[in-house]
Amino acid sequence: MIWALLVLNTLGSTGAVTVVPIPRLVTQVLTMGALVLAFGLALLINTRLRVRPSAYLLLLTLMVLVSVIASANLESGFGALFRCARFAMFVGTLWLLTRWWDGTLTFVRHHIRVLAVVLLTVGLGALISPGLAFPDSYGGRLVGALWPLTAPQVGQYAAITAGLTLLLWLARRTDGRSAALIALPAIGMLLLSHTRTAAVGLVAALLAGGLSLTLTSARARKVFTWGVAVAGVAAVAAGPAVQAWFQRGQTEENFTNLTGRAKVWDALLAAPRTTSEYVFGVGLTDKSFDGLPIDSSWLAVYHEQGYLGVAILVAFLLTLVVVAALRPPSVSRSCAIFLIVYCLTTSYTEAGLGDASPYLLHLAVACALLARPATSEVVRA
């Protein structure tokens, strides 16, 4: 329940037009209320405040502190302080859940189930109102028609769900029927969302996680070998179709400047900043600059938390990479590698690593997978 509430909190409150119009204020109350309830439930089941050491969460806590310092001057308005409070409660809830981070697949299964429910709402929306689920305003891409989800969100959730499910199937931790019922519709939704970032992230993460899994799984070795061969032939045969899918009917100029992202990035980097803004940033915003989305975790963190925030971001990503590399081969490590590589790949064109977001939840699952088994003392607590 707590994990479902955390995912609900990170769904956001803006996106497509829904079948039943939901005022933005209502979605904001529901998402923020979900976080408050998640924090309360976490306190309820962990009344002694038992937590496990976590370098990832320690660095995220430092990120919260930097965000508060940057937001204190109200350069980004009172909304920045509200976002800081949300970020602090989000990280605090994760700290309370560390008591159950033990290196098992528990949180992977929680993550798949909750994201599968989110994707189910997307599928139901497409059945109820195809016109709203594939609006012309989004170029005919699949969006959420029951809850306001954007196409990139749909692609992200589909990629994570499909990738983790396939890894569990390769490791014989789930049967083929269950894997097909979850992974195949998720891949279909990813394709219908036309989310290039999620598609590239899925391929890169599956390659990394699959290679790790080949060290311990005969099925993974066999599937990986055949998969590479089939993918090579398919890439040649379906090259024009793949190219058309990636271009999404855009002009070459629009495609090369990453759908206008490069122009926003250049303007952001060229904008004058004070010494304080260089170090601490301008405080938490809605991840936009001059009214346009930044769409890059690195530049969003640079804008909001300055060079200090970027250093913290590098530190916790590097920590996860090093810990994953040092862990012995296992299905847990493979799933963790998948999540880390996906977040690293998509961080270039998607924002979210410097504030409460699905990406931080993905990395929290990776952290839970890389945690060592709980000691008897922690279990008794």
C-alpha cells in the first residue's frame, strides 16, 4: 500500500485531457494526500524508527538540504518551499522503508504490480475513449485518458514494467504465461506512446541486465544469444520502419535538436547567474525555464540545486554503479543494474533525478535489491 501511494504521488497532476475532467487542484490534493498517507503508514509500521544505512538516501537527504537552502530566498516563489516539503517527506518515507530492504525481489514485485495497475488504467482509457487516448495534440501518441498521464510517462512505466518482468522470466522467477500477460502489453504501450527515450533506455538496460544475468542463468545465456542474432536480422529487415518510428514524422532539424530541447538547454546555460545560484541553484521549480520544460535531469539539477546538486547527483549514481559492480552475480543484481542503466540512459532527456519522481523510486528499488540481507538484530527490531 505504501509503495502504491508513493507511485501515485509521482504520477503528477498535468497531462492529457481525461474522459472525466479532473480539476488540477483535485489531482494535486490526491497526489500530495497520497504522500502524506504513505508517510503516516510508514511511521505506523515502523514506530521505533528503525532504519538501515543507505548511502543513496543519505545523499538524497543532502539534496533535500541543498534544495531548502536554494529555495529559502523565494526566488522561485513559495511553491519552491512546498516542493521542498514534499521532497523531504518523500525521502523520509523511503528511510522508514529501509528496514525491509534486504536484497530480495520483494520491492521489484511491488514495483511491477503497481506500475501494471497504472498501465491498466491507460489501456482501459484507450478502450473507453480512443480519441482522448491518442489525441492529435500529442501527435497521436498514447496518453492516459483516465488519469492525466503524458506519453513519456506511459513509455517510462511500460519500459520499466516490461524490462523487470522479462528479467524475472529469464531467471525463472516467474512463469511464461504471467510474463507474457504483463510484458507484451507493456511493450505494445511503449510502442504506441512513441517514446524514444524510454525505448532506448529499455534496450540499453536490458542489454546490461541481461549480460549480468547470463552469469547465473542458462536460459538467459540461450535467450541472449538468440536475441542478439534475431535483433540484428530484424534491424536490417525493418530498418525503414524503425527509422520512421523514431522520427515520428518530424523534420530532420526538429529531430536533431531533440524536439526543441537543445534550444532550451542553450538558453539555460547562457542565462546569467549569481555566485549563489551557481553553487546552490534557484530552488525547486516545475522543471521549466522561461516557461519551457528543461527535460534533462542534469540541467534541471544544475538549474535548481546548482553545481552542488550536480555533485550530489554524480555521487549517488556512482555509488549505485560501484555497489552493483561489486555484488556477486544474482537476479537481484541484474534487476538493479537494469534500473540503474535505465535511469542513467534516460537522464539525458528526462528530468526527475533531483526531486520526488518515479526515477528516484526506480533507484530506490535498485538500492533495496543491492542491500545485504538483514541481520538478526534488524529482523528482531
